[in-house]
Amino acid sequence: MQKTQQLYEGKAKKVYATDEAGVYIVSYKDDATAFNGLKKGTIEHKGSINNRVSNHLMQLLEKEGIPTHFLKELSDRETAVRKVRIIPLEVIVRNIAAGSLATRLGLEEGTKLRCTVLEFCYKRDDLGDPLVNEYHIKALGLALDEELAQLSAYSLKINDILGSYLRDLGIELVDFKLEFGITDEGKLILADEISPDTCRFWDTKTGKKLDKDRFRRDLGSVEEAYQEVLFRLMGIN
Ligand code: UDP
């Protein structure tokens, strides 16, 4: 399989078309941004770590019945994925209050939520990805009712699968962000990535942050924390 042209360059990944119909290649970068691009930096080896973490978790989800874009890991930082049209929503799943939810609702970070919370943000960098509800999504035509119902059900199931898998590895799944897309055949599947860039992972015993908050908040040992997540997934201690 050959890359043909670069279609898109985002903050953390590049996406290429290929000579195979319906197949894209994503290439993970070491670049890191936070606060809607205001803070910029690099995290050494992030691209290859996130590529492997995301592929590992996507394959786990596939086995558990969640359709994903994953096709084949091609190299350290490149993966073949199913071509999709991305639904312009970020789906945020929360188990424990942190980040913007803690700020918005005046909750102490670490407060356990009484039930899992699903939130939707409209993917619009120029607007700072604003929070939207089901009515906004319908009114703006961001997703069809049945797509919204399906991606919500998938998101809750993904939370159950990943939450219990990670707990066994000593990682608490605090919150995370998902993106879904529609294939040329009209099927809704999980796309984008699942990595320490897009999840909050706290060590179950010590509470140590093993995710992008180390970069956002200048906590140090960012690369080591990402590496630690990969090691635990690979069963390396
Ligand atoms: N998140 C993400 N991309 C975004 C916004 C959020 O991957 O553009 C993830 C973030 O890493 C965290 C969860 O979604 O795991 C909830 O993020 P929150 O709304 O608290 O925003 P933040 O505090 O990151 O601004």
C-alpha cells in the first residue's frame, strides 16, 4: 500500500490517502498542543507511543464488538485505517470530575460522579469546540438522531470495556474523548485515537497522572508517563 497525497494535518496526526480504495494512513506526530493550540511543544516518542496505545485499545474494542477504523499497524508511527467522514462531534465520557467539568461545576478534581456523564462538543477550532446538547446537534444537523443514539451507546460500552480492562492494569479511567465517523458504506465506526493525549489516566494506587495533564500543567516526566501506559498495556513492568 502506498500513500498518495496528504489530506490533512492536525495537531497530533497527519492523514494520507492511499492507492487502496477506502483506506487511509494516519501518521502520529510528536507535537503536543493544549488549550486550543495556545500551548505548544513536543513530547519525545509520543507519536510512536500513541500509535501503539491506540491500536492496542482499538483491537481490544473490536474483539468486544465495537466497530473501529483500525486496519493494520504499518510502522512505529503509521497505521492503515478505514476511510470515514468524521462526525463533527467530540464525545466526552466522564467517570470522575476533572479538567473543564471540575471548573465549570465547581467540583473538586477527583470527585467520583454518581453516574457516567456523556458530553458533546462541536468540533470547531475557531469557536474553541463549544459544548452542545442533543437539541443543538439536531438543530445544526451535526448528526442524525439514530447516529447520535448509536454513538452514545457505543461510547458507554467503550467506557465499560476500557474501564475494567485498565483497572486490572492499575489505571483509573477518569475521562476520555472519542470521535466517530461514517464509512463510504454508511456504517458508523469509532475513529481518531484513544491515547494519553485523549484520556485522563490516573494510577489507581498513587493517583499519579499518566496522561497529557503532565504537559498541560507542566508536571514533568511527560514522556515517562506515556511510556508507562504503553508498558502496562504490553504487560511490561
Ligand atoms: N479531550 C481531548 N481533546 C479535546 C478536549 C478534551 O482529547 O479537544 C479529552 C481530555 O484529554 C480529557 C477529556 O477529553 O481526557 C475531558 O477534557 P476536558 O473537557 O476536561 O477538557 P480539558 O480540561 O482537557 O480542557
